[in-house]
Amino acid sequence: MKNDNNRGSVTVYLILVFVVLVMLITGVISSLRYEAERVNSETTLHLSQEAAFSKYFRPLLEEYGLYYYISEDEDGLEADIMGYFIKNQEHISKLLSVRPVNLEIIDKEYALDKDAKNVKEQMDAVVKDTIPAKAIDNFKKQIGLFEEDGLDNSGELERISDDIKEAENDAEKEKDMLLLLKLVEGITVVGEKIKCDDDYVKKAIPGNVSARNAGVDSPKVWEAVKNKKWNYLTLLEKVKKNALLGAEGRNAVFPVADIAEWCDKLERILKVTREAEQTAKRVVGIKGGICNPENFVEKLDENIRILNRLIGLSKITQPKSRKDWEKIYVEIDTCIELAKTYHVKDLRFDYSSLKTSDVENPLDNADGKLCGLFDLLVQDTSDISFAAVMEAGIYEKLAKSSPETFSKESAIDFEDLDSVTDTLDECKNDGIFAGMGDELMKYMYIDEYFFDYETGRKTDAGKVTDTDKSTYADSKTEPDRITEHALKYETEYLLCANKSDRENLESTVRKILLLRMGMSIVYLVSDQKSKELAYGTAACLVGFAGLDALVRCVQYSILAVWAYEDACVDTAILLSGKKIPTVKTKDTLRIEFGEMLLFNKELIASKVNSYQESEKGVTYGDYVKLLLMGVEDNKLIYRCMDIIQFNMKKNYDSRFSLQQAVYGARVRLVCDKPYYYVANSSFSYE
């Protein structure tokens, strides 16, 4: 009995041990299965994600070397990944298969994210992988010419602007003195000519018109003004006689219309006199002037009082009785006596320093055109592209980047030194080399994948011809990938972001011209002979000796015109496809001083045709590359995205948008059978 009990205990013990072992084995198997299914689900999820992203937009890769999954449907990527996951599960043992219940994309990285960082990284990778080192070295060498030759002239331009401002400040009272001459005497001295205004203080003379009564002691000045002088007492004397007849009861008519016209003339003179008085007050105390401003202030104030009194005659109406005529007679007689006191002879100017010469004013032939320059600089503009897009600056706006603003001025006013100094500020190129060094790759990418005017001229609708492919011999990528480009001048768009090729080209030409103008004026100001030529002409144009500050102002205006016209020829040469030296010297100055008065489209064309291209130099395309380095990095990438989108829409899919371009994603998968667990996966094209 005892042995039976022992055997029973052993049996129970063994059963318990067996159960425990079975449970342990089952647990281990379950754990292993769970782990296997987890690994399987995560591996399958990652493979499914890779498979979904392999459906990148192929034309984008083939044309621009960029990998992106284009997600037109918000749930499209999720559906693709889930579809591949389910399909992959079909090839797995049922023992290890899982049942997904939900797939969620936690995060997507789009092309525009992080300031389009992934776009820039892919551009860099394309350059490193596809463009030969030799081509990169050549690019660096060509751009390096600008630095070697000292293109950065911002310091010199700043000093020139400061000198102009100083001269302008010194010349303010001298300008006012000449303005006073214009307002009071009515004259402006221009070279050998003396011009006379229609309305001025000394136009009205109370008596016979003569040089003596007008207080003019210069025969040249008198010859210029005598035909504009007016004895304003003549009408009053006539009216006085009529008034006397009326007062005596005889037939008489008051000339209401004539008096109204007479008063209207005085109104215009009064307006000028008030301005002259204010001008005279500003020049009080000036040394070496051509008049006595203190005396002028007093006399002009009295003239204003006299004119106001005389203009009151316009209120007189046609008299109805002898008594009315008597009143008019007294009024007219009083006004005549008052009019005789009008100051003319004692408003004298000293003309002893007056100089007139037959020098012509270079400013007369300079319009300072900054818009529409292309028509001036190129003889045949018939092949200019008129392609345009519906919207510009798309991704700058989406990224809320402030758009670049450009001057709306249509021309430089060379007679306005504020306009000249503002233009010199635009000529500066400080910081333009900020894109060199580590940032060079994006410029190489642009050079490889985008057209400019220079390369666009060799194309037909944006496609490079077979004869031009030799230009790209060092390149692994072909520039004739896209059948048709939305814009022909793509690089110019990157610079200016206007809607049309024409606008972008004109803005780019303006930028190049201003750079060249800066080079030219720095040279001209440093060259003693050039400065002397400009100063001599300026002295003749001012017309009076002793006004040195004013002469310097005109001198700078002439030098600015000279630099502008010289830059026009330089820019026209670049647009013709030829190289020019970066440095401006006596040998590279295109316009002689005497040619400034002959400046026109024909002169530019003859200069371009006769130009002998230099071996060492830079092209239009080199200047465009240089200017790109002055564009803010993010804006440049956004504008590249614009061009890419324009061309994808035009050639492949009208619905294409880089807003929908997905570069990577993080996903989460929830499974509920045979176990509940969550799998995660990340993928990007990097």
C-alpha cells in the first residue's frame, strides 16, 4: 500500500514536471514566434515602404537627377505601402503571417521642408556624381577671374558717393544763387547760349524797355532777355485816359478783358517773385556771389506788396456813372504811381565773371535708360523669346520668403546727383562672392541644368541642336533632355523671378550694366586726364567763375554719363557673345570723351562690330553666374524649384507640383493577429 502511494506521488510529480516543461516550451515557442512575426512585420514594412518609394516620378530623376515620390492623393502613399505589405505577406508561411489593421504615416518630409534642404542636398550629390572634376575646376577658374582682377570695387564706389554728396552739400547755396538768377533775371546759361524764361521778376518794367531801365549791364544777357521784357505801365496809361473821358461824361469803355489778361501776367510774376524771395533768404551770407542777397530780400518783399495791390484791379467792373469813372480814375492813377516804384534796376547781378562758350552739354544726349535696355544694346531683337508663365516666385511665396524688389526707375537722372548716388549704390558688388567655396555645387548644378540667354540663343524652343552639343563635351548629362522649356532664359529667371523671358532678360542686362558702370566710373575718377576733361566742360556749363562746388557737381554728372555709356558698349559686347576683360583701363575704355555727344544705338553697334575679342576675359554667361552668387541661398533654390515645376508641367503632367513631392516618411503599422503589436519604419532617398 505504501509502495502504491509512492508510485502515485511520483506519477503526479512527473506529470507536473511534464506540464511545466510543456508550458515552458510553449512559451519559448510563442515568444520566438512573436519575435519572428515582429521582425517579419518590421522587415516587410520597410521593404514595402522602399517598394512604394521606388515609384518616384521618373521624369524628375531623368531630367534633373532628383528623387521624389509625387503624392497627388493625401492617402496615396499609405495605400501603396499597405498594398505592398499585404502582397509581401502572401509569400510568408501562415505560421508567421500577421494581420495588419492600420497603417499610419506619422511624418512626411516634403521638398519644401527645412528650407528645401533635401533639394539642395540632391543637387550637390548630382554634381559630385555626374560632373567631371575637370569641369568643376574650369568653373572655379572662370569665376575666379572676377576675384583675381579685383571686381569688388564697393569701397571705391562708396568714396565716390561720399565725394559727390560733399560737393552737393557745398554747392547748395551756389545752386540757389543760379536759381535766384533764373527767377529774377529769367536767364539760364548753357554753354554759349543764354536761355530766358517766360515769367520772371524783372519781366515787368515800369517804363521804356531798355538795358538801363532793366538794370542789365551785360550785352549778351540783354540780347537774350530784351524780347521778353514788358512795359506794364502802357495799359494803365491807356485806361487812365479812358477813365478821364468817362469822368467828363464822354463816351468811354473800361477794358475789362485787357485788365484781366494784364492781371493774369502779374499773377504769374507774383508767383515767381515769392519763390525768388525765399531763394534770396537761403543765399544770404554767401561769399563771392553774383548779387547782394540781403538787398534782394528787401526789394522782392516790396515787389510782392506792389503786385498784390495791382492785381486788385481785376475786381473792377464796367462803370455805370460819371461817379464810377471818377473812382476808377483815382484808383488807376494811384496804381500807376505805385507801379513806378516796382524794383527792377536795383535788382542787379554782377556779370563780370560770366563765361559763355560753344561747349555742348554731354547730359543733353544721355537719357540714362535702365529699362528696355535690350533694344538699345542689340541691333536685331527679333529672336528674343516672349515666353511667359502664369505665376512667378511660387515657392518663395509658399515659404513666406520676402520677394526680391527691384528699382522701378526707368532711367538715371544724371542732373540729379541723388539719382546718381543711388545708382552707384546699385553698382556695388560687395558680398557677391558669398556663394563661393562649399556652396559652389548649387551653381554648378544650375550651370548644368538651366539655360540662359547665351545658351538659349543656340537652341530651338529650348532644345540644344546637334551642332552645339560639343559645348557640353565635358559633361555627363545632356542639356537637350526636355522637349520644350516653359521659359527659354531660365537662369535669368533665377536672378529676377519675373513672369516673362523678356522681363527677366532686361532685368539681368540692367544688373550687368550697373556692374560695368561701377567699374567704369571707378576708373574715370582715378584717371587725371578724364577728370580734367569733365571739369573743363563742367566749368563752361556752369557759366560763372568761382562756383567751384557746383562745377564739381556737374563734373561728377558728366563722369557718370561717361561711365554709363561705356558700360552700355561693354554690355552690348557681352550680349553679342564675345568676352571682355574684367578690369577697366585706358585700353579697355570703349567711349572717348568726344563720343559722348554722338552716343546712340548705331555707335554702340559699330563699337561691337569692330571689337577684337580678348583671349582672357569673361562672357555674358560668366556675369550671370557671378550675379547668381548675390541671390539669397533659399531664394535661389526656390526659384530652381519653380523652373523644374514649369518644365514638368509643360512636358509630362499638367498637374505636377513639387508641393506634393515626398522625400521621405516615417510610418507605423498596427497588427492584431496573432498578436497585437506595432511596427515602425523610416525611409528617405538620401
